[in-house]
Amino acid sequence: MWLPAVAGWVTGHSGLPTVVDTSRARAYWLTRGTILITSTKLGAAAYVDDRAVHHAGDWTTTLAVLTRAIGLDPAAGAPTT
């Protein structure tokens, strides 16, 4: 399966540890500091892809859009009121 190759790429480019999970039973991923690699689309506040929060190659812009989309203050990283 291709998931281990994706996990290796993500770790190689981000430096973050990854976990490959092929279980379809998982609904959410709540572990901070580790990236889940799965072929199942889990529940999320937002998705970074070509149809939701678009990533055009600039992570600074993508993360700013994402933090606003889920109601976080991009400067403080805290929920807005």
C-alpha cells in the first residue's frame, strides 16, 4: 500500500512523526505532534485540499486562512470571541 511512502515523505519534509492507520473505524485523530496518515477522511474543523482551504504552495498563507476559517486568532492561536 502507498500509505507508508506518504508517511515517509511527510516525516522527511516536516520532521514530524507519523502513524499509518488503515482502520476504517477511526472517526477522529486527537494526538498532538504526530501526523496521522490514512486513506479515510476523518471528521475535522476544516480540510486543506483543492475544494476546501486551498493550498497554493505557501504554508504561511494557507495556515492564516485555516486559522480564520476555524475561528482562531492567527496571532494568538486562541479562539476569537
